[in-house]
Amino acid sequence: MLELSVVTVCMNRQQHLLQTAPKVQAWAAGLGLAWEHLVVDWSSDVPIQREHLPPGASVRLLRVSGEQHWSASRAYNFGCFQAQGERLMRLDADCWPQELNARMVHALAKHQVLQGAVNGGSEGSWLMSKGLFQAVGGFHELLQGYGCDDIDLRARLQATGVDVITLPKQALGVIHHSSAMRVAKPVSHGHSGFSDALNRAWKDALVEANRWAVVQHPWSSQRSRTTYIQSLLGAWEANVSSIPLPSNALASELQDIRRLCFWSTFLLIPARLFQTLPRSWFGELDGDGFGVRRWHRLYWHSGRRFCLGLRLITLKLLRRAF
Amino acid sequence: MREGVRELMVMKPCIAVIGLPPDADHSLEVCDANGVAISVEHLSFWGSGAWMTEGTLLGQAVNQLVPEATSDWILLWGNPSGLLVVDWAVMTADLFCGERSSAGGNNSAGWLFLHRQAFEAVNGCHPLLRSPSLLITDCLGRLEAQGMRLIPPLHCDRSLHCPDQRNAIKGMSQLASMTWPQAVDLARCVADLEADAALLVSHPWGPAQTAALPSSLQRKWLRIWRLTFWSALLLLPERIMKTCPEPWFPAPHQDMVKPQPWQRFYWRWLRLVVSQLERLLLSVFRLAGGG
């Protein structure tokens, strides 16, 4: 059995993966352990080619086809349960071990988890024994898109008495990038304040809904995970009937939360006020986004700023008057 | 196991209800499938408000009361009244009945009916939660996550609504007709819910979990509570609270938050004016932008 499996999943993030994969290989080769780097191509539009990754039998490429949307939880569960190492290391496509020395890896006890520094961009990365990962059921598979998966996994591990050790910031290197990439959204509006705000609101909406999914439907090893079937061509495909789905009530609640969070963050409309506005004014999340229309864009540029300024001035004057 | 539990139920058809105590106007009835009333033992922490003033949180109070119950079947039921019909013949320790707090039309706070063994298997209620609806939701979710099965009751009738919901506000008229104490209460409930949801994600209850919140999570809880409370009370976007100095919109101190006179004035005279103006502006932009 291998001693270490580094697992990386990727959906349309080849430009990062191709930079980090050689660094991962160089680091792992110096550990003195039997290792593998398992790269999962989560239905990238342009499939990752094996020859673009570093050569050698230690690098394994698995492709999951047929996935329409990014799901970090399901993708990492697939990778981690396919991994053959006693220890698992999750490394996102934009991360690589920088100052993580062999001693830290060797010294890892069975009840310990090494985790990337919080707020350093690498907080989602970790190293732990495969047994620990399996004992808590892996990642929460109801979570969609981006966010909350790492916090949820860490919290469930801690609740069972696992010791989570946070690595120094320099331990893992990170390629910094935009929110659009985090939500696996094609950047269609160019790099501007508007598109940044749009992507941030989108990201916040996904995180908020995922947080609520964790609250309503806590994950454990008792929950059933997605199963996958390998085709003759080698690619894997999810057994659709096995994909965990929220109940209708929860699904509709999550959709409402995404909608509320997106629009109230994007247009700075107070949440309580948003709930009183006609539903038809604001779209819901579908495959392409939240249906931002021309008037939303106009409002974002002017009306939003006016209302924010008006509130700020009113509060300042009022506070001074009292 | 199944036979043992059945025998116990035949000998001792009694359940402990933890929630509001009955009074002259309210009563709770629990029946089996044949309509036979089941005797009920009431254990309550509400009414006097003692658990609040002594700093005991709701989950801690429930966890303290359960060992006092003489029955093996526990019903967490916030209402002082209602009717619950369960099929005793099928109930075992690995089955439970209940309802999550509903964000739908009825805004119910949820309820839970389970065997004492099941309650103990999930280490009881989360002791750090303030939101009653999340207390039930969390407990119910952990029971499911342990592999226990939720079954529907034969009948359930509850009358009390709970404001402890994300969508507690239904329209501008409701906002306008609220009194100051009602608005503060509602904002507090919404803030409790949001902050507790974040707490549940970062600090779920489990066998090795500590009941003392790490300082980083305590700060996070307070930050979310502060942002949500003032946003809900004064109808402000959270960005305002992030822009203004923190003392303008302080976090609660010892579970208390005291709005200033200028905030009350803003709430009374300006909050709805600014909101109506914003609504009007949105309508104008919508018409001008082609809908």
C-alpha cells in the first residue's frame, strides 16, 4: 500500500494545475515515501491530457465525465475514495507544498490533521490518515459549487476528538485568483468592479446555501455517497440515482437562500427589505447564473450607490444630532 | 431490543414533554393510533425565564431536564398546546418522529419525539444554541446522521408560530405595523438564527466536542449576530455595518444589546422612508431598463 496520496481535483483550472503539478511531484519525491498524485478531471470542457502532467507512474489521472456543475465535495470524495495511500492530502489545483517538510508529514499521528493556514488561501488543503477521512464519511455531498466543504469536514473531525493542527502560512504556496474561478464560472464580463461584485455575490450565495445545507442535513459515514461506474474508455461517470439530493423542502429553501444572498449582496438591498419586493424582479440561480438584467446593472452602477450614500449620511447626521 | 421497548411501553405509557407548561387556556394531548390518550409528564424551563437570566442556554436546559424525566420517551414540544398522534406499536429506539423548523407558510419551530437512548446516542442537544428552531433541527439532523430513521406521526396539530425564521417578514405592511419591542425581538431571533447556523457548521455537537466555544468562533458568532441584528432591526444592508465604526452598531454584551436613542429615532421615522425610497428607485430603474 502507498504511504501518501495527494489528491487534486480540477474543473477547467488547467492553467493552475499545470503550474502546480510539477512542484507537487518535486516535493513528494523528496519525502522518502511511496506516494501518488491523483488528479481528478471533473468534466473539464477540454479534458486534461496525461502528457501535460509530469511524467512517471506516481501521477494518476482519472476523468469523471458527464458532470454539468462544479461540486468540490463530490469531486474530492471521488478522488479520496479512489486513492490508495494510507495518508491523504487534499491539494487544490492552485496549491503546492512550499515549506512543508518531510518531518511534519512523517510525524503526523493517526488522530491528527494538518490543515492549511486560515485566510491564506490554502485553508481547504489538509493531510490526514485515510481512516479518519472515511470515519466521518468524507465531504458533505449535498454541498453545491464552492464553499463550506472544508469548514464542515474540519468541524466534524474535531467533534470526534481529532486534533487539527494549522500549518504556518508559508507551508503551502497558493496562486491567487478571482472569485469567478472559485465558483467555476466563465468570466464573461471582463475584469471590472461590476464583474468582481457579481462573482463575489455569486460566491457568497453558494457559501451561504451550503452553510444552511450543513445545518439542515449534517453529514456522516451513515449517509450514502455517490457511486461511479467506469466506462470502457476509462472515464468514470456518476450513477445518477446514487447522487444525494436534498428533500424538496430543503432544495427550495436553499434556492431561496441563494437568491436572497446573491441579490442583497450584489445590489446592497437589506435582506428584510428584499423579502418584501416582488419575486419577479429578481431571478433565481439556474445553470447560467441569477439572470442579471440591464436594469440591475444600471442600478448597480448608480441607484445602489445613491441608497448606500443616503443611508450613511442619514445615520451620520442623526448620530451627531443626538 | 424491539420487544423490550414494546413491553416497557405497555407497562408505562408515559412520555415526558419538555417545553412550555400547560395553563388554563392550553393543553397538549398525545394519543396512540387507537385514540387512547397517553399520560404526559411535563417538564418545563419556560415561563419564569429563569434559564435566560441565569445564563443557561436552551440546549443546556433540555439536557439537564431529560435525566429528570421518569419516562423513556421524550417529546420536545415548544407549544403549550396541540395534538400529537403517534403509532406506539411501531416505535422503537432507532425510530423517531419530528419536524424541522419550517421556513414555509406556518413558521413552525419544529418538534421531536424520541427514545431516551436515541437522545443519549447523539449526546443530547447542542448546549450552545440560542435559536429554538435550530435546536430541534440540529438534533433531528444528528439523529438521521447516526442512521436513525424519521417516521411521520399519524397526526400533528400545533398552533403556536415561531418568529425564529429567515422569512419571518412577509411584507412592508408587516414591517410598518410593528412596535419597537416586537421589532427588537424579531431582530434578535433572526440574529440568533444566523449566528447559530454559523456556529453549527464550525462547532457541531459530538461526543468529543467541548461546550466552551473557542475565542475565534466566539468572535465569529458575535460578528454575525451584530451584522444580522442591526440589519434586521434598522433595515440596513450589512455593508453599512462593515463601513461604520463598530461602536455605532455594537455586538451584544452579556446577551444584551441596548439600542441608542438615535437608532430608535431612525427606526421610528426614517427606516421605512429610506426603504420605500429604495423600493421606488428599484421600480424606476426596472421600468427604465426595460423590466
